Amino acid sequence: MAQTIQVKRGTRAELLTYGALKAGEMGFCTDTKEVYIGDGTTNSMVGRALSGSEASRPVAASVGRLYYITTGTNLGYLYFDDGTAWKRVNAQKLTDLTGSIDDISDGITYAKVLKTNVTNGHVNKVSDGTNTKTAAEIKTHIDDAVKHRVINDAGAANTDLWSAQKIRNEIELAKRNIEPQASVKDLNLTAPPASPAAGDRYIVPAGATGTWLNKTNHIAEFQAGVWTFYNPVVGWTAYVDDEQKIYSWNGSAWVRTGGALQTVTAGNGLTGGGQADVISLAVGAGNGITVAATGVSAKAGKGIVVNGTGIEANIDGSSIVYDAANGNRLTISVVDGGTF
């Protein structure tokens, strides 16, 4: 009858509990399907790669053996025994590989760049599939002042191109300069001056002629050889140089709203004055003058009557008479010594 030879067997956990197999004894783990051979001290899994330093590697003689370098020279490399020599089977550096990037095909997302299109690590050409231009050609085109105006924030010529930030700044400066406190030289000049200076401004009056025609109430500003006109809005204020007064636009006319400070001095019979926003003048009372909340009046008394007609002398028509024929005078008529 046929004979069956069975090796020692059990689970992996049971083998660990059992310990070291005898030298040459084989064990089979029924759960993990691993095969071990003991040496009386440790169990070695059948097929496990040899390991150690490169100097400890045995002479190649058994096809199929693997040897892993664990220390020293060539640490981390795995070798295969082909029966006559050890062949390295893994790579750790680019220098371990053969071939070049030329052997790698383009992918769906990434692709190679031609060496001739790279200069010092930078791509020197761009292409849309139809048009291909070098970096030098692109720079020449961009820098061509005939084709492209160059930004020059310091320039003032008509062909100079300003940045958006410069434009915003100039607009804000212009708004502050023309709107709240701009100075104009005159507001009654109907004909534009013959030789204005740059920056001169005028309020154009009715009846203006020449280039100011039909620009009534506008602010005319002379810049770059031409007159520029600003249509005022309510609240614009301008100092008029020749009058030394301040005018504001109320929506329909320029009205005077201020001027140089002037001192108000009270005259005879008045008190107060000064330069405040509100000037108060008071009428002095006394000596027969009464100052009430809404009027000034004279006090009646000693033969003087104050009524709706005015201030009258109380005369009796006998001792004192009114002589209209002789200059409207009061004259004494009868001097009467009176009775006992």
C-alpha cells in the first residue's frame, strides 16, 4: 500500500508556542500556508532571502537565491543568484536606471519638452499648435513702442500711457482742486485772455465770446494750450482772485458766500461789533431813549408827548404858541404870573 509522509504541522500561533524546530525538521502552518525549517535554535521560512553585508554574501552558485544588503556598501540593494553571478534587481537612484527621458512616452496630463526649446532650465518657446514664437520674438513684440504704448507714470505727453493707479490718483487730485477750493482769476471777463498761463481758471459770465461762447457759468481752465470747461454742481466753491471773495454755485448762479475778514466797528450810540460769524450791535439806552425788544423809543415827560404822530411839545396856545408862519417856531405869547 502507498505510504504518506507528513511533516509537522499546525497554526502559525501554535508554531510560535512550540518554539524552534530541530535541525532539518520542517513545519507547515496550516492557516498561513508558510513552510519553516528549523536549525534547533530558530525557524527559517523556506524561500526567505539571504541577508547581511555585501562582504558576507556567498559565492553565486545556486539559481534562484536572493540576497538583501542590510549594512555597509550597497545598503538596500537586492541581488538574484543566476548560478554564476549576483544580479541586482532593484534601483534606488536614477543612475541605477538605463535609457533616458526619450524612452518615456507623453501622458494624458503631462508631456515632455524638447531639449532645443529649453535654455538654462527655462522654456524658450510657446506655441498654440499653429503659431510658435521664441521668447526673444515675444519680448521684441511687447517692447515695440510703435505697436504698444509703454506705461509712463512720470510722463505728461498725450501719447504717454498711465497706470490705473496713477489715473485714479490724478482724478482725485483734480476733483479736490476744481471742486471745493479752486481759485479763479475773474468771473466778469467775457473775452478769453489773449495769453493765459497753464492752470489759469475763470468763471465764464453771460455774454462770453470766442471759445467761451455758450459756456456761461462753467469754470474754464487753460491746460496744454486749450480751454477745458467744467460744468459746476451744487456746492462747488471758488475763490475769485481779483475780488478776494468766495463764490459758491447754488444750482442756478454763482453767489458770494464769503470774503476777506472785515472789522465792524460800532458808531455813536451803538455798542458791539468785531469779526465773529455773528456780529451784534446794541443801541445805547438812557438820556430819554428806551430800547425795547423790537424797537427804540423816546420817553415822554416835562411837556413832551410821544404818540403816533411823533414827539410833540404840549403847549396851551396862550402862554406858548406854535408859529407856522415864522419857521414853525414855538414862541411866548403871554407871560402870566398866576394867582394868589
